[in-house]
Amino acid sequence: MGSGKTTVGSALAGRLGRPLWDGDAKLLEVTGMTPAALGAERGLDVLHGLELEVLSLGLAHRPAPIVAAAASVGLDPRLPGLLLEAWTVWLRVELTHLVSRLQRDDGHRPLPGGDLLATLREMARVRDPLYAQVADLTLDATTAPPAALVQRIVDAVPFPDA
């Protein structure tokens, strides 16, 4: 949420000549609703279940796309099994910077009410160990430009056909 997955994923897909599978865009395509609208109308549990389904479809798609998944999928215990064949990048952003990015959000994300920084700290406490468990590469995306992140990913990819 706000880490730059779509921006970096799109640039990486272009660089590698692969399609982009953007979780938010696919969710909108499949349901006709943004994540924020789905969360508000059907609840976060339904939203997160659909986000995992969209990720599963992306991972099964051929040719293999660059997948920009929703942050919530890290909470699902099935995630490590889904990612067995995938090479995964975690784009980390310092929380104070993330607050700034999310406050400029266009409304498509379901943002929590109240103290956003406190909520993000709690989310990070729960999610960061899960992301670390599945990430093959972790990058600090706080201030790095997308092109630099893409280059670091390309340099680190362990398979020659990337």
C-alpha cells in the first residue's frame, strides 16, 4: 500500500518485456470496484480474500507477468505456498514517508481512520516479518527513484531469461 509496486512493477515489466499483473487493476477489472469500495461495501475480509485470488491468478498466468500484489496478501497463511515458484521483491518504505504518500492517495485504497502513522506501525509490526519470510530481495523504496529500483531488481534476478 503506497510502496510503489505499480510504478516499479510497470517499469520492470517494460524493461523485461513481460506483462504487468497489477492486483488493484485486476480487482477493479474482475469486480468493477476499487479496493476501497470493496472494503467499504463487503468488508475487509472479503476484500483480502479477493486480493489473494487475484494474486493466485496472476501467478498462474502465462507468459509469467510481473505481479504487483496487494499488501494484505502477506497476512494469508497460504502465501508462502503460492510463492514457491515466484521470485519476490519487497519494496519497503519508511512509515513517515508512507503516511505522506497515502495522504495524497486518490481514494482507491481502503485507508484506516484515526492515527494513520500508529495504524501503519501496527500493520508493520504484524506484516514485516511475514514479508521478510517470502521476499527474495528487499529494497528501500523510501526515496529511491523507480528507475534505480528497477535496475537493482534486474541486477539481482537469478534467472537468465529475465
